Amino acid sequence: MKKRIGALAGGLFGAGLFISGMTDTSKVQGWLDVFGDWDPTLAFVMGGAILPMAVAWQIARRMARPYAGQAFPVPNRSIDRKLVIGSVLFGIGWGLVGLCPGPAVASLTYGGTSGAVFLIAMLIGMGAAPKLRSWLDRSVPAD
Amino acid sequence: MHIDWILGLIGGLLIGTGGAVYLLGNGRIMGASGLIGGVVDGSGRGNLGERLAFLASMLLVPLLLGLFTQLPDTHATANVWALIAAGLLVGTGTRIANGCTSGHGVCGISRLSLRGIVATVFYILAGGLSIVFFRHLLGWI
């Protein structure tokens, strides 16, 4: 059941990225580039996605447990340097090419060599991240 | 309203519905970087099947939709060095921050999570500065 729900959610996510135009890097970069020919599409996508998700969080509060799972995720409240450094690194790469992890997967079948090269580099980066994360934890005293 | 904005809104609603299904169904946050990263670094061993089903469907549904319309052009740069650098930055960054546009952005902001909001502010600011730097100052992209 969990796999079927996962496939349904993944399909909706992929369809949404496809229809919204978010697998087109020029639309993402067009939104980030406020000094260029600004493209507001990404704001509509974000707004549209946040609406059903906000409703879902409210429904989750009234449910004892998820339909097929054991428990709802417990919020992590720590604002630490990993959150900030990681987000800045991500943002630099996102601006440079206009791809983030979701669209990189959703567009793999039609993104050509560029999409494949980006995805492989992203997977390598993800593989290296645990080491960098523990290095960040060790190198500076905990806050 | 511009047709792209309407399609953006419809697509966004679908993305959010996917997140709602995943949360209420499996009790999990729909974050692309976490879903993929857990497969790559082994931290998602306990629910690998669910992750792979999610990712396979996410990859195949756009291809199926392309049969009825046409597959869009991603307009991604052909500059291999930019692609490698960006891929490495996105891969490491999202896993260090434990989230990307879907996890921190969509799922975090909708929960009014301070973590999600802080992450989103930083990656959008960095993304904006990045494109100003690489496009307008260096003229690389």
C-alpha cells in the first residue's frame, strides 16, 4: 500500500512539474533573475502547491496516524549553520542552471545530455553530503 | 492572466496534492532531495520500495504526458562545467540543508515551519545573486 501511495504521489508531483513548466530552466532562471525579463510563473506554482499542502497539515492534526503509515513527521525546529550553508550552496547551483532535484528527475527522459550530466553530478554531491555534514558538525563548536 | 501562469497554478495544485497524498497516506514529507538522497546514501534503506515507487512514477508520468502533448524543451545549458558545478552544489547543498524547493519550500512553508521559511529565503537569495553574477556580470549563461 505504501508503495502504491508513493507512486500516486510521485505521479502527481511529476505531472505537476511537467504541466507547470518548472522543468523548463528558462522559466526558473527567469523568476530568479529580477534584473532580466522577469517571469512570475514560479510564484504561481509555489502558491498553488502550498494551498493543498496547508490543508493537508490541518487534516493531519485531526488524524491519529497516516492512512498507511505509523506516525506523522515530528517538526525539526533547529535553525543551524547546516540549514543556512546548505541552502546557500543549493541556491547558487539552482541559479546557475535552473534545476532543482524534483525537476531534474521529472525531466530526465526528455532533458537530453544536459539533464543527465546535471543529475549524475547531483547524485555524486548527494553521496558526498554525509561527510560534509559531519565535517560541519565537527569543525566548528556546536551552537 | 497569462496562460503560463494558469498552467503554473494548475501544476502547483497537482504538486501540492501529491504532497498531501504522501503526508496523509504514508506520513512522510514529499521532498525530492530527501527522497533521492536517502536512496543514494543508504539512509532510506528502511523504506526503499516506497521511495523507488515514488521516483519511478515521477520520472515516467511526464514521459506519458508527453505522448499527448509534446515534451517541453528544458532549455538547460550545454556548458558541461556549469552543469557539473551546479549538480554538485545542488546535491550537496540540499542534503546538508536537509531539503530543497519541495521539502523546505512547499511542505515547510505550508506548515509555517521557521526552518522551511529560513531555508527558502536563503536559497532564493543565493539563486538570485547567482544568476546576477553568472549571467549579468560574467556573461557565462
